[in-house]
Amino acid sequence: MLVDEMPIATFESPPPASGAPCPPGARPQPAQQVRSQVFNVRLASSAGRQDAAGVLLRRMYAWRGYALDPAARQDGGRVTFYAETDGELVGTMSLALDLHGRLPADENFGDCLAPLRLAGRRLCEPSRLAIDKGMSKRVFAALIHISYLYAHRVRRFSDYVIEVNPRHVAFYQRMLGFSDFGAERDCSRVGAPAVLLRLPLDVMGEQIRRWGGSFDAAGAERSFYPYFFPLREEAGITARLAALCQGEDAA
């Protein structure tokens, strides 16, 4: 059971509605009548938690037929968040920070990223996203929202860049507002084609301020932003992230 790290955020979520968009890292399931669940999002600050996140990631990647390049252990340039319910890990994502002029995406799209760095943009790359089968879309939204707060509010990064399979481009454009930034190329790390997408984090912030927490608006707004945390919860989440960062730095 994964319960020892301090929760960054806790939320309650009903089961996924029939016909709801399924995140690319999740396996679609028929709608079921189940009770609401309580989820916690935490920082994977120990090797054991990172290994548990890796198990879920490998299972989801294998289901989609992707290879998985073993990632380095978490360090100052990479953080991993995970979501759990009742002590069981159900979602994970990592965030690579461009601290030394190198991101995983540079392997395939370095020529696209170089002009952004020259313009003074501070880049970070969400990656290794996996959501267990049957999970609410709020799990996906919570992981993305917390990674945004960590990257933009705590660490002052300016842009997300992300490599995605061409089949998933429309999902990330429609659900989060990413735009094309690099044409299709082979991605050696997963043995599949990839497209580079970009999302300035100030643009993401505008969408969060407009839609975050407006669950009743989900029918009118097709993106994932209504399932983000309400704006009033951002200050507390950001403070807990900052405290965790200080603890990691002190360690």
C-alpha cells in the first residue's frame, strides 16, 4: 500500500461517465455503477514508489504494444507524481525539467527545441503517463494540474513540450490545448512514431482560471479543464509542493 508520503492533493471522484473521453494512457472500460472514490496525489520520493509507478507504466505500455526505455531514477531534473486510492496506485506521470539544456525530446526533436531555448523559454516535458483501467478522468486532470503548478508556479518553467504518438495528437490538442511543434519522426525510446507538441504554461493557466472546478460545465466545454481543481485550491496545493521541494533539496 502506498500511503506514507504526504498527499499533495486529495479529491473525491464519481465513476467515469459513459462516453467520456479516455486518456491515451488509460484502457477504455464499460461504464459501471460504483460509489465515489477518494484519491490522493503524492510525490514519488522513494525508490520503492518510483518502482511501483514503473510497474503500472510498463503494464499500460505493454497493453498498447510500446517498448519502454528504462528511465533514470528521480533526481533534480525529473519528478514523478502518482495517484492512489485505498493505498493502490492507479495513475502516474513524470515531469522532466530542462535544467542542463537537455530533455528526452531532444533525442528526436533537438532542432525544434533549440530556438525556444535561445528565446529564453524554460522547457519541461511531461512523460511516462499511465492511468489504470476504469479510472475517472479526474485522475488524469489532477496529475496534469499538479504538474503544471509544480513546473510553472514553483519552478518557474514556461512551456510544456511533449512527444506523443500521432494517433493521440487530436486528444492532446482538444483536451489540453497543445499545438503542433514538430512533424512526425521515429521515437527510439518506445519504438513508435512521435509528434512534438507544445503548450505555453501561461496559456494553460488561462484555461484553468476559466474552467477549473466547473464540473457542471463539462457538457459544454469538451476539454479536461473543468475536471481540474478549483482555483481556490491552487494556493494550498502550491504551498505543499513548495514544502516538498524544500524537503527534497535539504535531503
